[in-house]
Amino acid sequence: MPRITAKPQLSQHKETNGNGGRALPSMNGTKYAVRESPMFDPRPIRIIGIGAGASGINMIRTLRQTLSGLPFEHVVYEKNKGIGGTWLENRYPGCRCDVPSHSYQFSWRKNPSWSNLFASAAEIEGYLRDICDEEDMWGCIRTSHRVLSAVWSEEKSVWQVEVENTGTKEVVQDVADFLIDASGILNNWSWPDIPGREDFEGQMIHTAAWPEGFNVDGKVVAIIGNGASGLQVLPQIVPRVKKLYHPVRTPTWVLPPRIATMKMGAAAPVINQVEMGPDGEFTPAQIQRFRDDPTFYELFIRTLDLDSNLKFALSLVDGSPQQQWAAQKCREFMTAALGGDRALCEALIPAFPIGCRRLTPAPGYLEAMRDPKVSVVTEGIKRFVRGGIELATGEVLEVDAVICATGFGRSFRPPFPIVGRKGNLQDVWRVEAPASYMSVGIAGMPNYFKFLGPHAPIAHGDIFKLSEHIARYVARAIRKCQTEGILSICPSDAAVAEYAAHVEAFMPRTAWAGACRSWYKGDGDGDGDGDGSVVALHPGSRLHFLGMLAEFRGEDWEYVYAAGNRFAYLGNGFTGEEAEAMKRMNM
């Protein structure tokens, strides 16, 4: 049995008036009393973060800056043995980011030494580890700690959080005034929904849990899934296998080589000055130039960001010449890469709008389809059997190993109970379509903030700069609560409902709402039936999202005040600076 220990609760400044710890305003019949403290006098708070990936790491720094000089504690629980999130977990052959490295970094920690235009998982993880070293973050990160549950106490205005040390199996009870969920959306990998998995006697692995030493040399292998991981790993292993079967349920748009397209587009004047190899590897001289010439380095970053920001126009279906042009160019590229093979083109080139599913660059993937060792399988899979995969036709593909590139549990429902004012969010979002307030707040969830919740711009480019803006928004809201006597803050039901209505009305303008199987749609569980509403994406461009979060709309939130009076924070008529000055003068 796990041992249960209690962690002391951090004391809080709550105004008392002999009425259950909470003073009421005079209109309720209780006399209001002025606080004997200066304006904005902060109360001590405790903050719990979930996840030490890029967003969780950036949140540590942002809280330190925004709450500088204020009394607060911050602990981040990370279920893995190390930090980095997806870049720690995914280590399959060919795993790398499909966003340019110099965009996929924090604005406050630029790295001129990226080795490739598209950094590998290991290099990105190393970048994040270096940040933790440089910023002295390890003291507030608890690795190998999995959050088991979080329950909001209305009486105490705190989150009661149960955490398991995955090494010792000890379960700790912690509390927090604020809960920040940076656990990510594509985090809990999942097996394909195919019966008979336990009957297969060969080796079955998932790309998100690639075993060290896994060897495909000379084997007959099947790769299920043609999302980003499947497209990356397949060309890496084709030269080593005896035979490769590739069941494809739904075609996907494969982008032309990114470097080539940038060299022909608006970014060409800058990109053509950059020395790199055919696979995006920077020459040593180029890396040195990035280090020595900050003006050119900044120009290069701005060029990449501009190239990324312009891509939202490709997602607009109605009246978008960019959409039609991009679809035509992708079709031409895919046809040429497939050698004009009619059967392959019919199986792999989509009929749905470009962008309906996630756009994916995949160097070598289409070319590998023409390898005699590769067979594209378009028949549906019935089940796994002892020796391989039985198709809907009854044919059995005899294989030694199955690689499941089937992604992640794509539901927005949290993997553990989070119980707010409306009950367990797992249950609420099982009945209702997931909805959020600007992807950051959830109705009925006080003092809870989420990175990349429903309606977030997860298909709009790099998440590093997005996480910076989200973190600043969250930290400013927490500071407001800490210094203005606010015990809890929660987006109103009306604000969440009206934001969801705007999203619902906007999405038919986009390719995301097209008739394709996509985890962007549905009730949030990723069934991808093609008929559901788009819940995963932001209704606008990347810059549109950043502009939306630029200011805090206080009118969209509901507050509970410690003193029952929203102006109690004004205190005794002095500012904090005046109070400190008088203290120094013994006044």
C-alpha cells in the first residue's frame, strides 16, 4: 500500500470578520472594515504546475519575473524521469521538429548553434536542459512525480492535489492556490483501436515508446499510421528491412521540401544566403556567422517567423487563392515523388482540402513508396492475429514486427480527475464538447489555467513563442489575484459559451472543417468521423491569437474576494513604497 503523507499548507492572508473567515460587504448586513495594510499588499500563494516540457519550463521563468518581490512558492510535477516532454519521450529514428529550429526557441533564449534547420528531438531536449541549468530551475521541478487527482475546495479556495512519486510509489497530498496545467495535448500515446493486439506473437512497439536497441534489420515489418511520426520513421528503416507493409486508412497531404519552397518564395533573399546541406544541416561557417553576426541572425529569425505567420491563409477555403495554389503545388509534388504511379497517387493524395489534416513535411517518405520492398495497404485492418495482421478481405500479412505510429490519446479530457465546481472535468467533457476561454481558462474551474486547451493555435507554427504569451497572460492574472485580495478567479459560463459560439461560426471558413478524418474535430476524443465540430484549433492566425491575449479582459471573469469587497486591496491609504519609507524612518 502506498504511504500517505501530508504536506503543510502555505498560510494565506484572508481577511476575517468573525464570519467563517470571510468578511462580507456592508450591503449584506456586516460592517466592512478597512485593511490595516498598504495598497496591493500581497498574500503568500502556492502554485502547482503540471508538466516540465517547454511550456512548464517557460512558466517557471515568467512567474519569477512577474511575481518578483512577491511571496510565492512554485513546484512543477513532471511524470517522466527527465524534463522536455515530447522531446524526451519521442526518440524513434528520424524524430525531429517540422518547425524551423530558429523559430522553435524562446525569444529570451535564442540559440545560434542549432545544427540543422529542423532540430532533432535530442537536440531540443538538450536545449531545454541547458535552460534549466542556466536559469537554476531544478529546485522547483519534481521529476518522476505523477499527478493523480486535483480537487477544488470552495471553502478553502485551494486545489487539493494528490501526487505519486513513481519511483517510491509514495503518495503525497499537496495544496495550491493556483493550478497550471502544462501537460500538453499530444502526450498520452495510444495503441491503435484494433482488436487482437494481445494475440500477436511478434514484437509490437509504439513510436512514442521506442525501445532502446530495437532492430528491424532483415525483418518483415508493418508501420501503421501515416501521421508525422509514421512519415518520419518509414524512410529511415526501409533500407534495413526485408519487407515493409504500410496500411494507410486516410491519405494525407505531404508538403514539398521546406527548404526548396522557402528558396523560391518571399523568404528567398535571406534563405539563399544561408549555407546548409540538402537535409538542412548548417555548415560550421554558417553557425559561426549566426554567432558573430547578430544583425543577420535576427533577420533570419524574422524571415522564418514571417514565413510561418503567412501560412494561416492556406487554411481558408472560401475565396482563398493561396489554398488553391498550395493544393495544386502539393498535388504536383506528390505525383512527381510517387513517379506518377496511378495506384499510389490514388491511395496517397487526398481529395479533401489541404490543411484539413495536419500538414506534414516528410523527406524521403513518398520516394520510399516506390521501393520494391514497400507495399501500401489500402484495405481496412480487421484484427491482429498470431502471425501478423488480418485485413478486412481475410488476407493475413505475415510480419515479424508491428510499429504503431498511431499517435496519442487526443481527447482534451485530462488523464486524471480534475474536480471543479461542475464536477470532474473528465465526466463533463465526456458529455459536452470540450470548450475553453481563449484556450487558457475552463468554465467551473477556479484558479486553473491550461496551456493549449481547446481552441488553441496548435497548427499555427511553433509553440515556444505561443507559450511565452500564454505564460505572461496567466502570470499577470495570478499577480492581480495576489495583490487585489482575490481568492479565486474563473471565466464566466457566458464568456466560455460565447467564445465557443464564435469558434463554431468561424470554422466552416477553414479547411479544418473539411470532410476528412482529423483529431482537430469531434467531441475531443479524436474519433475523426469527419462530421464533428473543430474544437482543437484557434479561429484565426497565430498573430491573431497573440493579439487576443495581449490584454486581460476582466469583464469575462468571475471573482471571489477575501474581504467580500473588491476594493479592500486599497488598504490603509498608503502605497507599499510609502509604508517601507515610513518603516525606515521609524514612523
